[in-house]
Amino acid sequence: MKVYVCNSGSQGKTNIPSWLSPDTRNLIRRTLDPNLATRITIVEIKEDG
């Protein structure tokens, strides 16, 4: 299955398919966060899983 996520770049707006679970949507948002200080890290992803 392929999932396409559209990120508008510097505006920080992301279109994530609504059929994904809330946890998955949150993980994608945190992964694409343009702010390096608040973007999720690999360590945090592993801990969150």
C-alpha cells in the first residue's frame, strides 16, 4: 500500500489522509515538523512505538 503525503514546505502545512489512524497521523506530522527543535527523533520514534 502506498500513502501519499503532501507537505507545503516552509508553511509547515501537511495534508495527511484522514483514513490513517490518529497515532499514525501524529507520527507523520511530528516527522515532517519544519522546526528542528521540536521534530521527533529516531530515539523518540522507537520509544513511542
